[in-house]
Amino acid sequence: FSLQVDSANTGRVLASDAAVFLKRSGLTDLVLGKIWDLADTDGKGILNKQEFFVALRLVACAQNGLDVSLSSLNLPVPPPRFTDTNSPLLLSATASSDVPWAVKLEDKAKYDSIFDSLNPVNGLLSGDKVKPVLLNSKLPVDILGRVWELSDIDRDGMLDRDEFAVAMFLVYCALEKEPVPMSLPPALVPPSKRKPLSFPGQMPLIPSSASTKESHQSLPPVGILAAKPPLTQ
């Protein structure tokens, strides 16, 4: 706690410091915003040690597919996983390249034909082109927002062929009444987006520039995500 997010040892964590740390959980900004709102009980933008541990517990709940709510705090879950550039042992195995992709070949062909019909530019579809397809599913807007955030894996505001397949897969799952996960399961990460796990002495899995890139990302389709930008102070 003190070494990672409370370097001044004040017993409190500012929203800006907590945001950087919590982003390493791999959860979407939408989910992290909800976690912050639940943990920051007095709404002051600062967490004390107890509140910070509540946030960590909620991160663990989200990573294990449980609802982000105070009622989930008493459920048994494994500890939260964070990608930590200083400690390769903490790296989550989400980038493992040996897990087969959950998108089946015949489904991928179907998704590819939809992708091509939307006139991609340089192999990419903008949010404006994807939005009508998502809305056409008649799923709730908050679910579609999560689908977008999970499928835009490189956070560039566009979907390539593989990312679009992830989006379609999640939409079809939701239509079958399967819950859309809070973070992308290892099996759903397209092989083209997987990075080898790093070990001591190698480059860290997530370079520090990854967090700065996110602040320049294109906005997702207007109206698909909630207007409130969580945790961006």
C-alpha cells in the first residue's frame, strides 16, 4: 500500500495516484469508475487505507466475473491481479499464448463478412461504423459500452478485424443471456493481440508508455459509453 500508491506515507491515496495503480488491473474505465464510487464513500476523491482495501476487493470481484457491488465484498475471491512492471511475478497470465481463441473459425468467417460489409478503412472500423451494428442488437447501452471497451483492445478508438470479432462474440453471448465479463478473459484475447509473458531480466509486459497512450485515444461511439469520464483527473 505505502510503496505502491502512498509513497508519502500519509495513509491516504489521491484519485490520480489510485487511478494509475488500478488501471493495471486490466479492467475498463467504466468498471474502475464504479469501483471508485463505491470505495470513496464520502466522495472526497481520497481513499483511506480501509477504503483502498475495499477498492482492491472490488477489483478482485470484477476480475472473477462477480458484480461490482458492496454485496460482493463478502464472497470468497482470489486476490486481485495487477500487471506490475517492477515485479514480473505479479503479471496476470492473460496474455498466455497457448490458450485457444474462443472465437470459432466458422463464426470468425461470419464476423469477417459483416466487418467487410461496413467498408473498413485501412483494415479498421471507426466507432461510428460499429455503433449501428451494436445498437441493432437491442442490448442495453451499458452492456454495449462494456462490449466496446473490451473489444477495443489497443484503445485506439477503432476496431480491426480481430477486435470486431471479439465485439460480435460478446454481443452474441449477451443475446444468449450470458453475462458480458468485466475484463477480457484470456481465451477471448485474439492471438494477434497476445504478448509473451515477461520474466525477470526481460522487458516488462506493459511498458509505462501504455498509460500515456490511453489519454490520447479516440472517443468511442457517442452515446454508447456513459458520459461521465471515471477516474480521469
